[in-house]
Amino acid sequence: MRHFGWSEGNEVYLPLIDAEHRALFELADSLQNAVSAGARATEVREHLHRLTAQAEEHFTHEEWLMQSAGYPSYGWHKHQHDTARPSKAS
Ligand SMILES: [Fe+2]
């Protein structure tokens, strides 16, 4: 099973964004460890909720930064975020 370990290869060299990415890796690793250990469904859901909430907060922050800086690949990157976001029932 793949391990969600942070490495220098994951850095984008923006300290605040790297810190947010590192935190997401840690939450994903915690979720994976809970599943691997056979944790109860309620505990797994809590890990999953923390990860998705943190991811959404990060995506929103990163999109704001990209738009503020006029990042030329904003549309592509936003699409990547949107594919990772849970679909919303209409
Ligand atoms: Fe990101």
C-alpha cells in the first residue's frame, strides 16, 4: 500500500503552501493508518472528514493566491482541485 510520506520532491518552495501540503499528507497518512489498523467506521469517518475539510480550506486558499498573482495555469489547476472535491448533490 502506498504511504503518504512527505519528501522534498513535493515542495513548491512557497513556505505557507508547503506547510499546508505537508499537513494534508499527514492527514492522509493518518487516515490510511486508521484503515490499515482496522479502525471503527466512526474513527475512519472522522479522519476522512478532517482530510476533506483541510483539503477544501487549502484549495480555496491556493485558488485565491493563484488568482491574486495572475497565475497563468489557474484554470487547469482549479480543474484539478474540482476533480478532487466531493460532488455536491443538486
Ligand atoms: Fe495545493
